[in-house]
Amino acid sequence: MEWGGRMKPTTQSTGQRRPRVPSKKHTGGVISTLPFSLASCRLVGAPLPFSSQSQIPFPSSLPFPLRSQSELRSARKMLGRASGMAAPRWRGGSLDLRAALRSGGNLLFALFVLAVLAFTLLAAVHSPDDPLLHPSSHQLTDFLTSATSTSTLLTDDSVLRTGEDFNASSSSGAGAEVGVEAEIKEAVPFIKLSDVASEAEKAEPEAEKTEPEAERAVTVDTDAGTGEGAVTAAEETPVIEAVSCDTEAPVDCTGDRDLFNLLMRSAIERFPDLHFYRFGRPVAVPGSPMECDLAWRFRPAADAIGTGRTTYYKDYRRFTLTRDVNTCTLVVDSVGEYHSGVGAKRSGKRKGKKGKKGKREAPVTDFVPAKTQVRLDENAANNEAAGAMTEPVFVVGEAVNDSLPVVASESEFSRGRYLIYMGGGERCKSMNHFIWGFLCALGEAQFLNRTLVMDLNVCLNARYTSSGKDEEKDFRLYFDFEHLKESASVIDQGQFWQDWGKWQKKDRLKNFYTEDIRMTPMKLSNVKDTLIMRKFGSVEPDNYWSRVCEGETEGVIKRPWHFLWKSQRLMAIVSAIASRMNWDYDSVHVVRGEKAQNTQLWPNLDRDTSPDSLLMTLNDKVGAGRYLYIATNEPDKSFFDPLKEKYKTRFLDDFKDLWDENSEWFTDTKELSNGKPVEFDGYMRVAVDTEVFLRGKRHLETFNDLTRDCKDGVNTCPASS
């Protein structure tokens, strides 16, 4: 067939009938009037004679006339629809790759837009916690969010906390439930009265059971009779009235096992709020035949089962003994004050190989219960099997070894990698500001696996000194350098530059220098040079050490709070103060001073911290007659005199003898400062005040328990409160 004005048969010999010519009345249905209908092609599945991507070729003439131009346009539209309906399926032919890529790209872009929208919604409704505010103790959170959580470093020196004030392990409600359960979880069991008795029985030799009567301290008068009958009568009715005893005979402090047990039982009974972990052998007092000095290691019961602190304390006291005139048995007449038994104090420093961690081993004469020794042996075996080094036990009251670390050899120095901070705006700022920056430097050194080169000269801000001027002080006066050098890799700056000058050129040691705080620790991790030197400028606050740990670095560098503890010398004063109150006291922190006078920012503080208000607040929280330690910045201590009628009030100044010219602290710090006397300055006072306050059985804070005012002024309280 062919397109034309009329439909004609191609041949007459086929015998086919002539096609019917449509009439004008059928012209309304254009598709149905075509000789080979597009609709019929779709139904039978016949392919169209043209591509679905090209336009339909419109015939030059139709087998029927069109009345107008509009009918022509309608015909074109219908042909276009038919081409869409009758598009053939792909049966393995060539694909249009460009169109497929365009469709795939549109799909991926739509998915990306949806993901961005979902992330934006989640970020808008979710406020994640700062990773630095996920400590093992809520006290660390309070500290960071109150004083040093921002670069402004608002000064609040009323309470100063360091690493030992925070839990070493995450504490939960279940961990501090009942004392008995908590005791079971202790790494090393403490000594009980039953342990002392059982050890005494085990240590008693069999020979003592058959000891002749003539060698006993108590003798029997045999003048009443002789012979078998007399002996039998004496056994049945012993004659107590005839006991002979020398009450003035000197005691054997070192060799009498019964006396050792007596002294241990007396100490445990006298201090029920302490857990004892080791007793040293008694020591005789020269010139005093009836006195013995005894030392022991202990922890407050609250620290052992409540706070998770791992610090131990050492005390040594003098025991005065008497003999009972009737039985001639020894009795403890009195126990001296804290650190009165100087004969039992072991002098000397911890022993260890040069350049390695060392600790003093317990003498074989110390009393350690069998179960404690078994636990110690198990811990040592586990550490050895795991290849871990046993952590040294630090005891407040032991000899302090804060000598400077020394590099053993040239080769060891050359193999080392070091980090040093030069300059910076932390100098002569508040001590909290210094700690915040120093811990950032220590955290970066730990991240880079380098030794921190630190300056042991600290500029003490004028606010802490009696002269009102900035003063140079030794880092070791305020912080436990022994614990720091055992826990982290540090070296004194003076010693480092001395070694660097000797071996830098010889061994061709290189250093990497940067003044840009945007040079993050992550970028420095690839530096192989021996020394990385960070130089800080003079423009604040960009020259703060703490800026290194901000921004993207904040989630990578963790400030190692557990490395920085208060000085053991200061902690010895804390232990002495608590011991004088038998470690059984409550404490209250009363902030007054300038804040109490500023009624615009703290409108209720002056009234809420008055003696009458304090008595009302403490009435149902602290029992009458108990020791009440008051940590305060109120200069006039007579302000709190009304509280003395109900409580045994104590202040820091009541214990001045612990740091005066005749004290052990004064002698030690003078030796540390090369013979120069050291002032018990303002920072030391606040540090000791804080530690004594925190060790109270119940401690009350000013802005949490005494007043409704906000700590930083009106409208600054956290939303949660």
C-alpha cells in the first residue's frame, strides 16, 4: 500500500476487496480512520516504523479531507500521544548512556538532599555533651563548668580541686550503696580486729603452751604447802592475791608479739572511722622504758567505699603503757597526737634504678594479714602475666621523692622525642589558669608520644602573696611532682637545655619550630624531628596554651587530670588536721567577702550566710556537738562565734603550728628551696582548706545548700537548677 488521497489495491489479481472509503461523518475519529491504526499496532504489539525518541512523520496527505487548521493540529496531537503510548520496550539494543547518567545523578542528588535535611533536623534538636564533661566523677564536671570551662577563665579560688579529688573509676549509684558490699570490691582488704587476733594465734609458737611456770611473768607463792596435795590444791584454787609483778620493768617493743597485737588493737579501736592496711613494727623510745612508737598505713573509710580516692596516708604515734597491778598485764594508757611517734618514721627516699620507676618495698617485719598478702600476690601475678607494670602506691606521710629526673645516657637522650612550650599568656595568671594550660600541654605531649619539657619555676600571682607582688615559686611546692614523673614522661627545662647543648650538634638533632596555634597536634603527629617547639606570642588570648586544645582538637586531646595532684607536703597538713578531728567531722563552705557586700549580683548571700541563718540551715543536717570545719574567706572568724554554742567549730588558722617555723613542712620546703624560707601563701591556704572541706563526712556548699543566689551573680544559674 502507499499513502495517497485514495486507498487503492496494489494489484487486481489478488482478489482482495477494495477498501472502504470513509465518509465525512466519520472524520471525527482521526485515529480510528487511519488504514493502519496506531492503537491497533499497540494492541497487537507491532513495532512502529520509527524511533520512540524521534517525532512521528506526519503524512503529506490524508485519505480524508480536514475541514480546518484546528483539525490538523488535533491530528498532530493525537499522533504524538500515540507515540508515547506505543513506545517499544528495550530488548537488548543500544541504550542512551547520557540519559541514564542524568537520571542516576538526579536520584543521587535527591538522596543527598534528604540526608542533609535529616542531619540538620537532628542537629537542631540534639545537644551533645562536651566529651571533656564525661569524667569519672561529678566533681570534675562541677569544676570545669564553674571556673575554667571557657577561655575567659573566671576566677573562683574559693575551692581548688586537682586530680586526686576526682574518681579514678566511674562511680555509679550501685558502687556506693552499702559499706559491706563496697568492702568486698576493694582491691586490698583492710585489717580488722579479728585479723589481728587470728594472726596472734597463728604466730604463737607451740613452745609457749608448755612454757614452765617458773618463766611466766606471774609467779605463784609456794609457801602455803608442798607435795602432791599442795600442787593439786594450787591448781584447783589459784592464789591471785600472792601475785608478784614489777610494774616498772621496761617493755620489749620490738620482740614482744603480744605487745604488737595490743598496740594494733588499740589503734583500730581508737579510730573506728579509718581503714588500716599495714602496721610497722613497734620501735622503742630512748629514755622511756614504758613507751613505744608505732606507724601504720590507712585510708578514711569514706574514701575507701565512697569517693574512690586511691591515696593512702601514713601516721605514726607514741603509745604510753602501764601494767595492771593485779594481773601484771600491759595496758595502753594513752595515744599521742598525729605524727608524735617520730621513732617509727622511716626516713629516706624511694629506691629505684636511675631513670626507672621505683618504690620502697615493705619490710618483712610489717604486719600484713594473710588475706591481704594473698591479694597483693595475686595482683602482682596478674600484672606480670599481662606484661603491665605495677603502679606505685603513694602514701601521704612517707618521705617525698621529688628529685628531678635525669637522662641516663647520650644515646637515650638522642633517641627521645620532646615537646616544649615557650612563652604564653599563662604566666603570672591565676593558678586555675595555669593548670588549664599546663594540662593542655601535657595532653598534647601524651598524644604525640613525646616527653614534655617543663619549667619548674611558677610565677605566683600577686593575689596569693603577702607582698602583693608576683613571685617566682617552685612547682613542687604546690603539686605532687613525684606522682607526675611516675605517671607521665616529663623533664626539667634546665636539665634539657643542658643536655641539648652537649649533644645537639654532635648527634645532629633537629627541631621543628611553629608559632601558629592553628598547627594542630594532628598535623604535628607526622613530625620526626627530635624537638617540637611551640612559641606563643604576646597577644592575648591567642597566646594562651589552652588555645591549642580548642576547636577541632578538643575532641582529640584529653587533659590528663589524674596526673596532677596536690603536693604531698600540703596533703600531710590536710591529714594532720583531719586526724586532730579523728576523721569524724562535718564541713561547710561559707563564701562571704566581696560577694556578700555586692547586693546587686548576690542579693541574698549576706543574709543567708549570717550566723542565725547558718544555725537554721545546719540544724537538721549536722548533729549537735560534732566537729564542724568551716572553710571561709571571712577574715573575722569571731563572726561565727554563735555556732560554737552548738558545734565544735574549727578553722584553718586553728592549726597554724603545722606550717610554722618549728613544723616539719617548714623544714622540708626550706630544704627544697635551697635554704630559703617558704611562705605558707594564699594558694596553699586555699588548697589545704579545700581538701579538709572535701573530706568531711557531710559537706555543704554555699551556692548549693546555703543560699539561692547564683554562683556567678543574678541570672547565671544553670537551667537544670
